[in-house]
Amino acid sequence: NRFLDFIRTEKVQDEEFDLSRLVERVAARERTNHSARIETEGVATLVRGDEDLLERAIENVVRNACQSS
């Protein structure tokens, strides 16, 4: 279902957001869901793009990594 949500045609939002906070949010969720050791490190980084779409993509990458280890 999440994959189908990801590939649906959506209107892409172009907004500035903090990439570090997004990555930390995803990592915190996956630590809870998978009892995984996930470390994030970095400085606050402002980027422009669609925060929701990027969050889903990063979540999929992290989840796949957790499941394959």
C-alpha cells in the first residue's frame, strides 16, 4: 500500500524544510518499529522540495536496510 501511495501522481510541493529533522523522525520511528540501532549525525540542513515524498522515500530505504540486516 505504501508503495502504491508513493507512485501515485501527486502534486509535488516545493517548500523549504530541515532535512536533518526529517531523517531523525524517520530513524526514530524505525528504531521503535524494528528495535534497530540507527544512528543519525549531521547538521541542520535546509533544502527545497516535497518533504512528504522525500520522507516516504527515506523511510523505505531505512526500513529495507533494517529488514535485510
